[in-house]
Amino acid sequence: MVLAGGLSHEREVSLRSGSRVAQALRGVGYEVSVKDADSALLDWTTKHRPDAAVIALHGGRGENGSVQTLLEMLHTPFVGTASAPCRLSWDKATAKELMRRAGFATPRWVTLSHTAFRDFGAAGLVAALGEELSLPLIVKPLTGGSALGTTLVHDVAELPAALVGSFAYGELVLVEEFVHGTEVAVSVIDEGDGPVALPAVEIVAPGEVFDYDARYTAGMTTYHTPARLTDDVAAALSATAVSAHHVLGLRDVSRTDAIVGADGTVWFLEVNVSPGLTETSMLPMAVAASGRTVGDVYSSLIESAVARGR
């Protein structure tokens, strides 16, 4: 069973990911049913008892542990991280704090609630932010993906509008110091012998921010796989991604997003427990650069999930 769609701002991306992984699995011999995360899912799963599930849901239920909890209660093996670590990783500030405590660099940040923004007034909060963090700043929803609701702020006067834009996607917002450097994504897979980092993908977006359009419009962004980094920096980047997989208790597959500074420092940004599988997503690029196919990798991960179920 491939789960795709769901009720989130990333529904269309999820449908594309689900369609692509389903096609890849059929190509290596699996019988695949693509199901939406809706009210019919529980009854269908109970009746048909699929051997395993692949979660191609992005945002909301697909990454915050909700659908993982359902599958665990139904005793349906699935590819991906268990429910509890999903909840930790879904909260960007929690993931950053855990990585910071483990000794990894992550840009300074604060979190703000819509309630505080409304009750205490925008002017005071904006002034406090300007004293606490250094410009430029990235403003983004505390949860969610695909850079929805994300804005780069160069001037304090731009902060109120940026906060309002992020609050449209959730009650909590993360405001983070912007780090100049090379944006990279590192996918990690664990086929039973421990997590291994795939070749890093370097992202060269047309603007300053790798936004939704740059992510999902073919040809808009240039990707380099492997990333154009020195061997030492590439090794440090891979080690950070594998460590994030360990520190956050992830399983099977994950993707760490990071910035490599001009001095070679690796800055952890966030982690994704349900990486995209569309034609412009970084995980398939990394898999291809490693000399394999998405069908081969997910076939191996499915077999691991089924073995766990036994």
C-alpha cells in the first residue's frame, strides 16, 4: 500500500510522490494499491491487510506521527520512522535543539506563537526580535515543508508581513538567522546494516530562497549531485546527516537539509522523515547518483519493514 494525498498544503506534491514510487515498485514486481489518507483508509487496511505500507504523504499527518500511529495500531509494517520520533522531527525547533545539544551547529532561532503576536502586539515583538537575532532572517512555519510560508527578511520593517504569511500555515513560527552558503540536502537510508548517507545534492535556486516554485517547477533550479564540495566537507556533511538520523531516532529513510558556510561549517536546518519522490525531488537524485534506482532501494526498505513486522 502506498499512502499519498492527504489533507495538507502539500497534497499535490504527495500525489506526485505516491504515483512515482508506486510506478517504481510495480517495475520491480510489487502489486501496489495507492490509497489516500482519508476516512476509508482504516477499513480498507483492516480488510485487505497489505504486507507493508510506503508513506508518500508530505506535511501534517504524513510526518507528524499520525498515520504512523494508525499503522502501528493496525500492525501494518511500514517504511519509515516510528510515530514518536516523527513527532520530535516534525517540530523544527525541537529537532534543532536536540542536534545543538549533540554538538552540531544550527543557526540561532526563536519561536513565536500567533497568540503572542496578537496579544502582545507586533511592534514590541518585532523590536525584541531585532535585538535578539541578527539580520537577515528566515521566517517559516514551525511545522510543515516545501518552504510554504517561508520568507527571507532583510529589514526589520519586513518582519510583520513575513510573520503573518507564516501564521497562515500554523499557530507557531520559527524565526532563524539566515546563513549564507551552499544549500544542500543529504538523504540517508538504512537497509539493515545501519544508516548510510547518499551523495549530497547541491541546490542552486534562482532566488535567495529555495521556495515552493523553485522546488517543484522543472528546470527552475539547478542541482549538482554529488555536491561540489571538498572531500573533507562532504564527509562532515554526510556525518551530520547520519548523526541526525541517530539523534532523532529515525528509521529507514530520511533527508537532512543543511547549509555549508564559506568556512566549511555544516549548519543543520531541519530533517524530513518523508522525503519527496517527485521528478524534482532530491532523494531520487541521490539514489540515482549512488548507481541505484528508487525501485531497488524501496524494495529493500519494504523487505526490512516486513521483517520487523514478523
